[in-house]
Amino acid sequence: MNEEVVRPNKVSNIFKRVYQVIIWIIVAILFTLIIAFGYSAFIKKDKVPNIFGYSFLTIATGSMSDALEIGDMIIIKDTVDYKVNDIITFLPDGASVTTTHRIVRIEGDKIYTKGDANDSEDGYIYSNQIVGEVVQVIPRFGLFVEWTKTPTGITFVVLTFLLIGFAVYVIKKQ
């Protein structure tokens, strides 16, 4: 019988190689996302930076309660076709903070919005004030994202990356 026996060392090398490829793919994706975000924020100077047309925002108020809760992360996409009942994010005239509300009616070029939990409409906006339509909601994830912007959160993120780097170093030495 002429069977080849797979030695543990050979299997270990295969796993190390697969691990390295996965790490490089993750690094390449993160690098691409950082470049895309930087381009949007600093070169194009978008009011709401995006990554390949998608923006990530955290809901800060309860004006859309039931549909969107405080701390939810929303993913918005800039589209060209808005209709009644779409939940959109827009930048009101003279404001530096976005608002996310539902379109309740459209009259000509005027778009009227209202928060689901509000009693009255917001007034009207124009389509050029719309940042995008909500395409995905990630419940409560915005709380984590906002926490990572605090001193404690920043420390946690830095320590996590240092521990991962140390683990990679130890694995490579073996």
C-alpha cells in the first residue's frame, strides 16, 4: 500500500497560510473602506460622508419611535426615487445635524416629512436636501458605535487591536 500520510506539520502550515490570506483580505477591505470614507469626507466634502454611496448614522431621538429607536444604527443610500412612506434622512436648511423622518406627502417639488412619534409635520424640504433613504436598521448597534467614540471606548478599541496584534505575533513565532 502506497498511501501518503498527512503529517500534522503539513496541516498546520496549510492552516497558517489560510489564516494569513484571510488576515490580508480583511486588511485590504478595511484599507479600501478607510480610503473611500476619507475621499467622501475630506476631498468631496460631503455633509454626510459615505462609503460607496452608503452612510451609517445613529438615531439620537425618539421622533421615529416604533420604526426606529434611540441607539439604532441606520444605513442610508442616496437614491433618486423617493415616495410617500419612505423613511429618509435629510439636512434641514441651515442645520448641521441630519433628521430622519418619514415622507408623508409630496406636492410638486416640495416633500413633507413627519416623525412617526410626532404630532405634526416638519414642513417641507426639497429633494436636494435629502441625504438618502433608510435601507437597513441595525437595532442598538449605534449605542456601541457611539461608545467607541468615548475615552473608555477608544481605550477598549486600542487595547483590542494590540491584543489581536500580539496574538498574531505569537502564532507566527510558533
